[in-house]
Amino acid sequence: MKVLIVDSSIDIIERLEEMLSETTIASTVYTAITYDEAIHLYITHQPDAVFLDEGLPGNHSIQLLAAFKQLKKDTTVIMISIIEDADKEEKCRLLGADFFCDLYHHYQEIPQIMYSIVDSRLRRPC
């Protein structure tokens, strides 16, 4: 599975990369800290899943979410946040986010989310 991590925090990117490497689910992980990097990597590599920081500067999170879903609807988008916010979660889900993960409370659930993504892809008809 190809995964793209988009976050303005290098520390969070590194933590997610480490966790993904431990699961062996992600065959390739791409990382971006800006809108332009994220779009370029997304178009070039067409990842299966994207971890997207809901708090990117300039409201770019919402723009990226919309762009990712428009370019490839079956990409799984996992919005990540450092705080729990029901309003933001609802807005992101309405725009097509598949998951919303509060890293403070739900960081340890990320491997389970990844396994569920793989499982759902294996069950899709050809």
C-alpha cells in the first residue's frame, strides 16, 4: 500500500512513518509539509491512503481533501488532528474524509485503521 503523509509538523510525520514501518502495511511512504508538495506527490504516485493534517496553514487541509477525493475517489483519507473537535470532524467527513483521528487520544488506533483499509480493499470485487 502506498501512503502519503501530509502534515506541517516534522515530528508527527516521523512518528507516523515509524508506526507505519512497524505494521509492514505501507510498502512506500511519501511525505509532504506543503500544499504544493502534497498535490505533486498525490498526482505522481496516486497513494492508496493519505494521512492529512486537518490544521494545515491557510485552510489547505480542506482544499487538499477536496482535491484528493476529486482526483481519485477511492483513496482513503485519514484526517489527523492534535485535538478532538466534533465540528471539524463532521465537516471533514461531509467533504469525504474516511476517518478522523485525534492523535492525542487515538494515536494507538492507527495500525487498526490501516488493517481495516487493507481488509476493505481485499473484499472489493474485481
